[in-house]
Amino acid sequence: MSIEIVKEKCVGCKLCLKSCPYGAISMEEKLAVIDYDACTLCGACVDSCKFDAIVLRKTHRATEEIETYSGVWVFAEQKKGRIQSVVFELLEAGRRLADDRGVELASVLIGSGLGDEACQLIGRGADKVYLAESPELADFLDEPYSRLVARLIAVHKPEIVLTGATTIGRSLIPRVAARLGTGLTADCTALEIDSEQGILLQTRPAFGGNIMATIICPGHRPQMATVRHKVMKEAAFDSARSGQVIRVELEDGESASRTRVLETVEEAADIVNIAEADIIVSGGRGMKGPENFGLLQELAGALGGAVGASRAAVDSGWIPYSHQVGQTGKTVQPKVYVACGISGAIQHLVGMQSAETIVAINKDPDAPIFSVATYGLVGDLFEVVPELTRALKARRKNTTR
């Protein structure tokens, strides 16, 4: 998109100055002037102008240019030289998309002293790995990483680029999309290829999670998306796979940054990381109060799992936010997910429906949670949960004799 002032029509009324929420417009010689560094192309000034003196144009790449883009890329996020597990999920999705399109799957790995990490990417599905190593790139920094990734995309022209919807991914990829002048869909929970048009179908929760929207980017390339952690399966490692590792050299000034990492503070040990738990016992509004979460802690202890919660329980102050599962909390993919007193609103379902086995306990037989449950128990959780806990403890006691 581009925006410009039509000088012949501008009368210097200053309405656009008042409407711009970013202060990107000023007056010079009684004409409006746009500061393109501050402008976000929101279009507020266009709507406010009564003289059609501001024009916002949407640009689309020619079909011939779009057809020069080919391949699926995954940004391989790493911390302290170790590739993050969300990357393996992206490789599983990327491999499927690449096969559907009949193209290569590549990965971009940036850091320092990465050793054999590139082989991990190839073993999990990548055909190529673009590897950039330098002491200056050891820690993630927005500016050098986005410059480098944008340059590689501009040169090699992949049609699809994926990254995790993590702190790093959400910081990096919008900058890359802005540099390339293309679109970006955030927090996707599903990705598919349209069989007729060959474009990427990007599905994500919208309107507070009340609907699932499928978004397309037909007029620009690459098609870019961030994907929520734990909504897809990890790609399995195949030691027999072979691929190409392409070394990437930094260009002059590419590693420059206005910021630097002074210190990295590890997450406190007592913070619950439910995203990595194999078994989760979650409670919702049906728990009726914070004192009743002790029932879930006992059941989780008997199962060797962690305690989760719905947004309603967290918002009520019954349990800390670190336990929240759902669109505005953690996305989880445990082997077993036990939902106690959770109705099953879409906001919660998008965060846990990829669990291998879902057990729902609810006194309402019509609760939406039962639509995704592997096993459903209709009953009073204050009777069912203690009975389950007792049975599990007794079974464990008998097996240890």
C-alpha cells in the first residue's frame, strides 16, 4: 500500500492532522505533508479529508511476478544454540504444505556456534538449511535478524514463510513482512493449501475467539504466518534424510543494532510451564472457588500431571495466569487433558483440542466440551474427581507392592 497528498486538491484545512493517531502529518506552506516513517497506512486521514486530497493505493504484484515465488520456508528459532520445539511443529506443517505444492522445504537458522543443529532441521523434513553464524548473532535482536531474513527472502523468493507465534517470532516476522511489503496472519491454528488456487489458507481465531477465520493473501508474496505453539504435531526425526546446508555471509552493516542483550534472566523455577506437561487437569467456572482447586491438585498428583485452568477461573482470581489454557493463555498438546467444570467455549478449545486424549467432567450433558472429548463423564465434579483420585491412588499403591 502507498499513500500520497494530491497537492492540487489540498486546501490546508488541517482535518487530516487532527485525525491522524500517529502524528504523521504536518503542514508546510499550507499543504499537508506525510512523515512516511511514522505513517502506518491506517487510512484515518483519507476518511477525514473532504476534498479527496489524500489517496491510499493498494498495490498488487503482477501474476507473472507471483509465479516466480516457490518453496516453503520455516524460521528456526533457537535459544542458547538449541532449536526450540515449536520449529519441529512448523517443519511438520511445512513439509505437508511443500508436498502439496510440489516444492522444496527450507529453513533459516541464525545464531552462533550452532554445531549440528542444522542436521536436526534436515532430519525433521527440511531439504535446505540457510545457516548464518556469527558471534554478533548469538542472541536474538530485532534489527539484524529481520534485515538478514528479509534479504534472504528477497533473493530466493519462497512463496510461504512460517514462524512460531512466540515472543521472538512475533517480534521478528512483522518487521520482515513490512520490509517486503506483504501480508502476515498471526496466531494461526491450521494451515492448508487451496487445491484450486494453490494459495495458503491460514486459519486463526477471530473476534475474541468466537469464530474461526480463514485468511488468504492472493496478491502478495510471500504468504506469511505465525503459528501457535502446541497446535500441531512435531515432525519425527529421520537420520536417513539428506539435505543441503547453505552458509550465509553477513553483508556490511547487516549486524548493526541499536540495542544489545545485557543479561538473560531464566524463568523462575516455580512458574508452571503447562505447555510442556504430558498430563493436565484443568478447572473452569464449575470449580466455584479457589479453595476447590485442591481437588484438581490431588488428581494431578495422582496422575503425575500439572494443573491448568480456563480463563474464567483465572479472571476470577482463583488461580494464577501461568495455569491458563486457551486463546489468551497457553496452547497445550498433552497426552491426557482432563477438563473439570469447563463448558468448552471456543476460546478454550483452541488451546487444548490437539491433546491426544480428552476427558471431560461436567454436569451439563450439552456442554460444548463434550464435542471434542474422547471420554465424557456427566456428573458432579465434586463427586467424580475425588472418586477418580482415590481409584488412581489405590491402583498405584497396588502396583508398587
